[in-house]
Amino acid sequence: MSYREAPTYEISFMFRKILVPVDGSENSLKALDLAIDLAKHYGSKITVIHVKPAGFNPEVDPIEKAKNRVKGRGVEITYKTKEFNPAESSTSQAVLEEIVDGNYDLVVLGARGRTLSGEIYLGSKALSIAINAPVTVIIVR
């Protein structure tokens, strides 16, 4: 099968709904690039979400950065912003809730930061989501 032929139904079924959490970082936008490629190939629907503590307003809106990144790419994307109470929840928990509530099949996210080992480059949020997500997670660096 060449790369330009129609995708198999089996793979298309596995990647129907893709969630892409963005925080404005280059790695989260690279994750969006990968999700767009998957969506074009497999006919997936993409939702981009920015999760933030209640009342927090970043200088540059990650959703706007994502919209600028996808201009002219030929993929329809849904955008969401979700706030959480930092005394009761976390970014990771809010993303995990969205995965379940939205019935997503795949999460594509960018990794930032480092774990306890300086040799392993993976942010704690990405690690928490990857470990606890009930669906496949692709981490982009």
C-alpha cells in the first residue's frame, strides 16, 4: 500500500478522535503538527485544548498560537479552554478528565521539562497523562 492510498478502516477506527493539549510551547505545537498529519491520513477529528488554573491569563494565548499554526492546513479543528481549581485539581487531572469525558481515542502531546533524572527529558505533566490515560498517548519532543 502506498502512502497516498486510502487508510485501512482498522487504523482509521483507532484514531477517530484526537486530543491535543497545548500550552504554547514549541513541543506542544509540534504535537499539533503530528496530529494534523494523522488526521489528514486517517480522517480523524482533532480537538485542541488549553488547560489552565482558574483566573490565569497567559501573555500569549496558546489557542491563538495553535490557530496560527494550522492556518491553511486543510483540517477542521475544535478548540477548547478548560479551567481548574489548583487547590482541588491539576493540569494533568483536567486533561485526563477531558480524555474520558470527550471519549477520545488518542492523545498527542508535547513534553516539556525534565523528570527526576536529568538524563530523561519528559515533563511531569506529560508523564502523568501518559501513565494514567485510558487511551494511546503519543509524546512529542
